Amino acid sequence: MPRTYLSFIALALSILYGAGFAALDPTPNGYAAVGGALVAITWIAVGVFGKDDPGPRAGPTEDAIPPFGTPPEDRR
């Protein structure tokens, strides 16, 4: 799964977990432990299951100019 989607989900859960402390009065017992574990697991999932987007491919091109492409005199 793309890392951007997993990062968004982890960020949203982190924000909702933090907002829960302000919204819930009094905060239920175990909220910090369970919520903290859930947030930690989501961020670990980002690192374990996230796939980086492939970057631009390097190589000789027909329309690039040096130093980024193959100079015209070296093309065959």
C-alpha cells in the first residue's frame, strides 16, 4: 500500500486520539494505554507495510541537455 495513504490514516488516528483527551471528561481508565498502543501500531504499520513511490527514472533521453541527459554528440 502506498506510504501516503498509511501515513494519512496514522495521522488521523493520532489526531483523534489526542482530541479524545479533551472531548472525554473524565478520561476513561485505560484510554491512554489502549489509545497509545493503537497509535504506535499504526505508525509501525506505516514503516513496515508502506511502499515508497518510485522516483523519476534516470537514463539517457532524447531531449535532455547535459548534465541531466546524454549529450547529442554521444547519442547513437
